[in-house]
Amino acid sequence: MALTDTPAPADRTERPSAPAPRSAIGKVRLRFAMACFLGVYGVIAGKLVYLGVKGPEHTGSVAIVNQTSPRPDLLDRNGEVLATDIKTSSLFAEPNHILDVDEAVEALASVLPEMRDASVRHKLRSGAKFVWLKREITPEQRFRIHRLGIPGIGFRDENKRFYPGGGMVSHVVGHVNIDNQGIAGIEKYIDDEMGLGDLHKLGMVPDRGLEPRRLSLDLRVQHVVRDELSAAKERYQAVAAVGIVLDVHTGEVIAMSSLPDYDPNDPAQALEKDRMNRATGGVFEMGSVFKTFNSAMALDSGKIGLNDSFDARGGLSFGGARISDFHGKNRVLSVPEIFIYSSNIGSAKMAMRVGAQAQYDFFSKMGFHSKIPMELPENALPLWPKKLSEVSTATQSFGHGISISPMHTAAAAVAVVNGGRFIPPTFFLRTAAEANAVAKQVLRPETSEKMKYLFKLNAERGSGRRADVPGYRVGGKTGTAEKLENGHYSGNKRFNSYLSAFPIDDPKYVVLVVLDEPKPEKEVGAATAALNAAPTVGAIVKRIAPMLNIAPRFDLAPAAFASAN
């Protein structure tokens, strides 16, 4: 056996190479993962671009068809139909079955002239399996097209939303789109609440068996409010008008109208700016009706009583700004006199005694710093000063420098007159027990009693006299606010309102009327809220009180009154 220097195989073990650094491995994995993601998203993006260009109707593969789905009826509190589904026909084509496009177009155009549009020929030449040609055709159009016997042309029965009252309750019920999906008002709310949109996409909504939804509206009261608002808007040449009736014990919205309104059977009208929902979707400086909340705050603070008085002579100056009274008495005024004479100076001094932080906290409790907790999606956020100051405290006391919606105003007034409980408004039926469950005590009951006294006093001796209806005891507060334009208050454009409750000795309902830019009548020469908004409230109460089973009374004594003079 020859001996060599070659080591035995068992001894020829190789030294392992050094492991790659972990950071390098991580980078490789990361790049691989990124490449995978980019690939996947690239495919998805490409598909989306393709579908976007071609459109679902022209894919030539499985057709994607948006078909209208059923919706529950909407009823008022007495069972009157506010919105319902009706059956209608829609015209479609199967282009892959069209034999002669030009001949089909000419035949269809003999019934529907718009079928000569180039887009129709493009659809019919697409080779797709399904395209809509026209949604919601009339029975006569269907009959005539059916008689033409065009291959590849057919009809589908669909659900179409119908609103029997036209614009009567438009800003409450809202409307739907071409696929019968709610896009405004309660229609949108119930889609979101019931998940109808998702169920429709999955084809899980049955055509029958949907339970009607009953709203809190009383169609009779709604008709009266809209009718009187329309008459006032025309009489005083206002650009808009709002009316709201709330149940003070449940927060139910009995009526709500914002004029100009629109016909939800023609939803395109809702896009016109002037037809916006001003009741809940707009915020405004409400003017002197805010003295209602300023007085409630002052009395509830314990720092001011009904027998206190303030010097309302001269005015208040803050730098270059000066606060004065519209109908100045130029003397010391008691708290009731500040209310019925609507003294800006007196109200500002009351607010300043209570303090800026206390005012902020009180207005927060009344809901003036947040959206209203309610069902309507048209729900505006108030505007208020973000920095506390003496001047903002003073101006907010009479409704300047803070903007809220008319519904904010009416909802807060409910608390003022119902014993101090803030109850969020609702457009659905609510029992007293359900209302108690959501109510929050924001005022002491004795403060609410004092506020009812001030409302009553103003109806007897102040600016609310034209709102009173014999036997029905309508108390309230007027507001005549100059409108803010380009940073300055306009002397000839006003936002008038009357915030009221009746019967004021035991309130059942809050009624708010707003007239935007009313003009003076020739024989009167002025356009204050006392002359237009207040009598409009009176006209409404006179008609709705019997409907709401409010019995007239003539045995109540007038409010006692003591002047500081």
C-alpha cells in the first residue's frame, strides 16, 4: 500500500462559507414582496382602467345590470302615504342580437326621437349582451315599441318611487336616484339604517313584505304650515320661509317646511340653490329670538332674577363696535322689560354678568356647538366664536356672532318650555317613555316656569301680540336680525323669526316661523318680525290647534307685570 500525503476522506471536511447578513436577506424578501404587490395591483388597475373605458354595458361578457329595488312605504303618523313604489317599465337592448342597427334605431326613433342620438348607435354596435336604452318609459311607449317587434329590444319591470304630495314634505322625505336608492332626507336615512343599499347589491331585498315606516309628521299640520308659509312668503315678498312644529314632550317633528321646496318626483329640482333645506341644512344669525336663551341662561345661573334691572341708557362700546337698541327706552329696564322691549343693551349686560365661560357652557348644553342628533342627513354644523371675549359674549346674547339652524332654535326652545329637558328632535314616532330615556335636564324646572311667564308677557304686552290667538294662548319671542353681507350688516335685508309655544300656560307644541328678507307692506312701511313672522305663527296656530285637540280656554288671568320705571 502506497502511502501518500492525501488526507483520508473523513478528514476532508470543507469549512462552511460565512452566512449572508440578515439585513441583505430582509431586503431581498422586501423587494420580492413589493414586486408581488405591484404585480397584483397592476393587474387590478389595468382591469379598472379597461372597465372604465369600456363600461360595464360594453364588456361583451357577463352584463352588470343596475335594477331598481323595492323600498318600504313612508307614512305620516296617521297612516297617510308620503312615499311609495309604483311599477314602471324600462327599455333595454341586447346588442349581440341586433340584426340591423340602423333599422333598429329608426324604428325606435318613431316612438322615442332621442334614440337617434349617436350614443344609442354606439351602444347597439357594441356587441354587448345588455345595455339600458331608456329608464322609466310610459305604458303607451312600451306598447308602441313592443308592436315594432325589433329583435334584441326588450323591457324590464322596475320599481319607481312616487311621492303623492309632490313638494309637500320634500325636505323631510328626501328623494331617490334612478336605481331607487335613497340619496336625501329620510329616504337616505332608512337606506343607511336598514342597510338597503348593501342588500340591494346582493339581491337580497324581497319585492314584497317590507314594512312601512311611519313618520312623526302629521300631514294635516304639514299642509297648514306650508300653506301659511307660502302665503306669508308671497305677501311679504320674502326670498324664503321656514316653519317647524315640535311636540315639547316627545321631540317629535309634527311639521317642517322650507320654501322654496321641490318636487321629489323630479329630483333635479333639488340641485337648485334656492331650494335648499334651510330648516336643518342652513345656519343663520337668528337675532333677537336668542334673547330667549340668554334670559334662560341668566335666570338659571342664579346670578340674575326677574326682579333685577339693568341700565339700558346710551349704549355699549367695544373698540370700534357699538351696541344700541332698535327701539331704545333710554332708561333702567327690569329683566321682563329687557325681554319684551328686546333690549340689546340689557341683554348684553345680563350675559356679561353671567360670564363668557358660563355662556359657552350653557350654549353647548343647548346644542348650539354641535350638529343636531336627528335622522336627517341634511344637518348643518353651527358657527360660533372660537375665542371667548367680552364683545362676543355681548353680541351672542342677542343672536349675532353665532349661527345655528332653525331646527337648533326650535329644539332648544322645547327645553325652555317643557320643564328644562332637552329632547333631541325625531322624525319618527316616539313615546313619552322613549323621550324620557333620551332627555337631558339642561334647565331647572323653575327657570322654565319663568321663561313661560316671559313668553306670555311678550304676547300680551310686547312684540308677540299679533301672534296670539284668542283661547289658544300663544307666547313667544320675535327676532328681527340684519343680514350679514360681505362682512357688514345690511340695513335693508332682514332675517325675521317668531319663536313660540302654545298653549303657553301648559305648552304642548313649539312653533317657529322664519321669513328671509321680507319686504315692508306699503300701508305699514316696516318689515319687523312683529309685523310678519308673528302673525304668520298666529295664522298657523289658529288652524292646527283644533287638529291637535287643543281646547281653547278663556278663563286664564293675564301675566302680572312690574316695570323698573
